Amino acid sequence: MYLDKAKISIKAGNGGDGVVSFHREKYVANGGPDGGDGGNGGSIIFVASDKVNTLNNFMYEKKFFAQNGQNGSGKFCYGKKGEDLRIVVPCGTIIKDAETNEILADMYENDFEYVCLKGGRGGKGNAFFKSPTRQAPHFSQLGEQTKKYDVVLELKTIADVALVGKPNVGKSTLLSVISNARPKIADYNFTTLYPNLGVVKYYDNSFVVADIPGLIEGASDGAGLGHEFLAHIERTRLLVHVIDVSGYYGNVPSDDFKMINNELKLYNTHLSTLPQIVVFTKTDLIDDLHERIAEFRKNTKFKGEIIGISSITHTQVDTLIKTIYEKLQTLPKPDPIKVEKPELHVEDTTSLNIEKIDAHTYRVSGGYIQNLQRGIVFTDTASNGYFQYRLEKDGIIDKIREAGAQEGDTICMGNLEFELVD
Ligand SMILES: Nc1nc2c(ncn2[C@@H]2O[C@H](COP(=O)(O)OP(=O)(O)OP(=O)(O)O)[C@@H](O)[C@H]2O)c(=O)[nH]1
Ligand SMILES: [Mg+2]
């Protein structure tokens, strides 16, 4: 089981409602308003971690809803804030808006946090609305209601180095010798079915190596495990091209080298332009390494480093680690993928739509109305008066008339219906 793409639903918590409450105490007449604010809802926060390498956690769990804020209460008590929901993803996960496919974030660095959805704001309690002219407000504000969104998570592993080569040449064995990874190793093709990552220590420094399933001729047409996993090494800086030099299976190292390079080219030009270090493995089985290297150079014209190693006897393994580390110092780290859309949820407090639904009925909707109505208690005369005042002042009534509405026509706004009068 290996998941490198997942679609999940996320929702920040709703804001809690503010409340209407008045101070009550024996012998104290007309206590003032003491309704507390609602708590903010919890946010949805993605966290990058190098402790996980797959998106397997999202195989069954698809809904991630943060906690709602609690409603306020009397005696100026604030509602409790909803808890944030932190969703841990492997480093290198790209988060996209499922609807538009735009990139929201690249979870590039370990511990990087991305606040994808902010919790809904808590509503104000009536104590907040007290003013010199309004001593006893009988209204409070509702909490902000949040929306559910779908996002796609895509894993584009961040490794500095990738081991490429034919199956069974000893890639996983090498990874197990140089790093903390313990991949499966066996004497047959396609032992490795999914990418493995390992951290290689070099004195006080370290780098990350990815071991991917072996490639065979025709991988670009889907042969073997195909090109599927090359997407995982697109962000590496260096390829370590692993070749079985023993000839035990009748292979010719220079032919293997050309075949793999051709497959890389067929997959995408970027991978085939990465610098390579050639590693000849299984040198414990031969005693003419230098002749084999010379022949390889002659057949391939390869001018880069060639290091002969044995993962069994550990011959030259330290030299290889040092060579890789030093080469990496000359290669800049790739930049994170550019974010196309910085925010998933953009608060809309301005849009306004006026539509005629029949001869004498108009519907007014949009972010402006929703935002305004959130703070209105229609059973309260003062609050209601404020609503009407804003509709006039912000020119909404004029716009409704411009849309063709006449005296006596019905206007619908959210749950509210009223007649247009002068
Ligand atoms: N003698 C010898 N055998 C080795 C060496 N390195 C790996 N092997 C053996 O080669 C076989 C294949 O090793 P793996 O590490 O599984 O090879 P792989 O390249 O990861 O293979 P796939 O996952 O199938 O692509 C195993 O039997 C290993 O024990 C080596 O340096 N010397
Ligand atoms: Mg393997």
C-alpha cells in the first residue's frame, strides 16, 4: 500500500455566537449588558514532517473538520476557542484546490506550517454593543459560518539524491548500507515496489537519498513498474546511477547505462540533464575493476565520477558518501514550487447580486448581504433599524430600484422578505 495522491475535505470550525445577557443581582436594578463573545473556530493547519514518507494516512480518513468555537455566555464569559486541526503531511507534499487545481502550498521544509483555512470569527456579545446612546442592546452577533472545501494532496518527495538503475543491481542494498533506511532486499527483479527514503549522515551534515523501483527498457511504455515513480525524483539534484559490474547476469554495463539514460530522456528532459555519479556495485565478485571502468568509458564517453563499491564488504562506500556530499555542495537546492493561489478561502464582503425571480419579486444575495445580516437580530427594533439604515446608506435600495423594482414589490434577502416602500 502506497498512496502518493489523495483528495480530502477540510473545514475550519464555525465561530461561536455572541449572546444577549444582562447583569442580574439582588437589589441591583437594570444591570447592564454582560453577554460575552463567541469563541473563534479552530483553523485547518497543514504541517510538513520528515517523519512520514507517504500519504497513506489519508487512505480512509478523508474528512478533516476543525472544532467549532463555543457560544459566549453571561457575566462577560467568552466562548472557548475551537481547537485547531493540524494535518501532518510528508515534506514535499503539494496542496491544491480540488476545484481549480491551483497550487495553494508546497510543504517543502520540515516543520513548515500552512494555515489553509482560518477558523470562523466568533460573534460579539451584547456587552460589546453598549454605547452612550445604547445602554441596553438587546442583540448580539452570530458566529461566522465556515465552508467546506476539497483539496488534493500530491507527494513530490524532496530528496537530494536519487538512486537509479536496472532492477536487482543493488540499489536498496546500497541505501541500507549508507542510510538509516531498511528497505526490502532480495535477489530478484522488482523487489522495491515503492520509493524508499533514507537519511545519510556525513559528519555533522546529512542528505536524503531516494531509492526507486528499478527501470527496464520500455518503462516509458509502462514496462515493469514503468515511469510512475520517476515523478518522485523530479526534485532531486543528483542521480547516482547504479550498475551491476559483476556481469553475473550476462549484462554489459555500458549497455545498461545507455538504456537507463534513454528511459530518463523519454520520461522528461529535466531528469536526463541532472548530473550523475556512476556507481559500479558488486565489485566483490570481480578482480578486474579498472579494466571494466576503462571499457565503460570507451563505450559511453562518460567523463564524470565512477566509483566501484561493494555493499557486502563495504569497500569504497565511505568514498562514495564523501563524493556525493561534495558534489551536492556545488548544486543549488531547487526552489519550492510557486504558489498560484495563496488563499483557499477569500472572504467576500462586497459582492451583490440582484435578480428578478417573478413579476413582483426580487432576490438580493452575495457576500455584502451575508456579512451585514450576520450582525443583525431582526426581532430587535434597534438592530433592524440599523440594517435598514445600512441598506439605504450603502446604496443597496437604489440599486434594487435600478434593477426595476417598484413600490410594493417583494424583496428577498437570505431568510428575510420585505416590501419595498418609500
Ligand atoms: N555480491 C554482492 N551482492 C550484492 C551487492 N549489492 C547487492 N547485492 C545483492 O543483489 C541482490 C539485489 O539487491 P537489491 O538491493 O534488492 O537490488 P535493487 O537494485 O534494489 O533491486 P530492485 O528493487 O528489484 O530494483 C540482492 O541479493 C543483494 O544481496 C554487492 O555489493 N555485492
Ligand atoms: Mg530495491
